Amino acid sequence: MKPRINARVGSLPGYPLAHIPRRKRELLAAGVDLIDLGAGDADFPPPAEAIEGLKAALGDPAMHKYGFQLGLPAFREAVVRYMRRRFDAEFDAMQDVLPLIGSKEGLAHFALAVAGPGDVVVVPEPGYQCYIGGAIVSGAEPYIYPLTPRTNFLVELGELPKDVLRRTRLVYLNYPNNPTAAVAPREYLERTVAFCREHGIALAYDNPYVEITFDGYRASGIFEVDGAREVALEFHSCSKSFSMTGWRIGWAVGNRALIDALTKIKSYHDTGPFLALQRAAVPVIDRAEELVKPLVASFQRRRDVAVAALREAGFDAPVPRATLYLWVPLPEGMVSAEFARIAMDDAGVIVMPGTGFGPSAEGYFRIALTVSEQRLREAAARLGKVLARA
Ligand SMILES: Cc1ncc(COP(=O)(O)O)c(C=O)c1O
């Protein structure tokens, strides 16, 4: 008899980036001059502090031991300093912070900590796929909330049907947003926190793009909102701000009971991030605002170049105020998966089709500003030819 696979595995939608690496290898092997604007993984190196810090940490035998969920107290303390500097919010390093093996696992595991069968988890679509994954694996029912221009790509919890609201235990929010690049006004965050408090809903505020903002715009942290501490965890990451995606280092911070619950869940799944990475991240977190500056300047120049080139190529590309993404509408009736397939196979440009993030994101595609200005210009010109032929 064959082993049985858990039905929840079957309920997981296909992971949007899963098939790309194989196809990319095939195209590269065939000699295609490929421009990959798919994954949000920029071509910048990590800060020298991180690399030198890691080299030094590797020389210390203590750094090679199990970190457990406690991890390195110095990492927790650096997080507390950052949260104080950046958001004027005070946290206890030992009780309110949890090191993560990248924020993705923390976000997905968080659903297990607060939801289960019979419960509802509100999942924005399009959105980062680990939200729906976490919800489904927990046994809860994901309630898909489509992010569209109607609500400025904001999740309006007041619109939840009564029966859904009664069962809602968790909502995932992410502003500045991947993939739409939408940002959340403070007033929105205030009424959303108030709503979550009123209805006892845990709020996972996924904030990996908080430092990647343009034109003087400053993104909020959820703990700048009064009362957020009663319901929220905020998830941060070194991945995007410091071009350290492969390191797998981030943190959750916030409500103590929620941190406790997430810690307990994770202690059965993993043994925390490599201690050497935690130590190397300390000087990076301590200089976060300064280290991110050149990166943000480059992303802003890339944004400007890409938007101008896409417009010239016939796309109606908006100018985002944050993130490393452009969320570009396609002409009425054009199927995003087909557009992305032709872009990859015939034009050698990898973009993410809207429907890679769920069916309600049809009509858009996402570009990540992960390559040079010159390559972005080239990519836009090639995409323009795909558009003209369609
Ligand atoms: C919205 C969002 N949240 C979280 C993450 C995860 O980042 P990491 O696990 O690398 O910290 C990503 C990565 O693409 C993201 O786009």
C-alpha cells in the first residue's frame, strides 16, 4: 500500500516561482540572453559588515552550536535598539523578540500558533504565498481578500462577511506591499488595529520592505499605532534591505503571548538561525538606516528608468513609492500567464504573472528591480515587443 499524503498538501496552490529555475536553466543552456526580473532578489552584494562579521563569527567555536529559539542575546538586543530608533517602540529583548530563519518561516508558522480547523485566516491576494500556505497547513480556512485599485490595494476588514468575521483568528498584512507596491496610510493602520482589537484577531504585520521607500516617503511600523501591541506581531527581515536573501535571517517582535506561542511552535520545527549569522547581523541592524541608503538610491534610479522605459514600450506603469517591485497592468483581456510565458520563452525576460499570486490578480504582471538600469531598459523594450505582438 502506498503512503497516504495529507489532504492539506493537495490544497496548497502551486508555488508561483517553483517552475522558473528549471525553465531558466534550460533557456540559459540554449544560449538565451535571459533577464530575470522574477524573484525579489537584487544583484547587490550584502554590506561588508555582514561578510566580515560572518568571517569573524565562524572562528568562534561557540557560534557553531545549537542556537535554539533563544538564539544570540546580542541579536535580540540589536533588534530592540532598532525598534526603538526607528519606531520609538520599546520591547524586551528576551520576551518580545524571536529570531527567525528568514521571516517567511515565521509568517507561515504563525498561523499554526493562532489558527486551526474551523477558524479563518484572512489572506490578501495577490500576496506573499506563505500566508495561504501557513493558513492551509494549520487546517484553518483561508479567506481570500482581493487587493485591487477599488480599495487602493488595502485589506478592508470591515467588509468581511459576518460568518467569516466571527471565525477570523488571523490577518496577514504587508505594506509596503509585495507585489502591488501599495503603501498603507497611518489612518488605515489605526482603524485596522482598532478592528483587530475589537474582534480579537491576531495581526501579522509583514514589514520586510519598510526601509525601501522613495521620494522622501517613510513607511510605518505597526507599533507606531496605539494598541497594536495587544494584537500584533511585526515581521522583519535582513533579506531585502541589505541584499541578504540567502542568509535566512529575520525576526518577529511584538505581543508577548503571541511571541510565546510562535516560539513554542517553532521549537518543534527548527532550532533557530545559525548563531554566526545572528552575530554577523548585529552590526548590520545597528546601522540599518545608513546601510540601506545606497541600496534605496539604486532602487529609486532603477524604478525611474524602468517606469520610463515601460511607458515608452506601451505599458501603463505606475510609479511606486516603495518596494523593489513594479505592478504593471496589462491591456484589457490579456492573460497574464500567457504574457509571462511568451516574455520568457520568446523574449528572454522573466516576469511574474499576476495569476502566479492567485486568480484575482489577473490583468497584472510584476517586475522586480533586481538588475542594472541598462538591463531594465533592455527588458522593457523586449516586453514592449511582446505587447505589440499580442
Ligand atoms: C512580502 C514578503 N514577506 C516576507 C518575505 C520573506 O523574506 P525572508 O524570508 O527572506 O525574510 C518576502 C520575500 O520575498 C516578501 O516578499
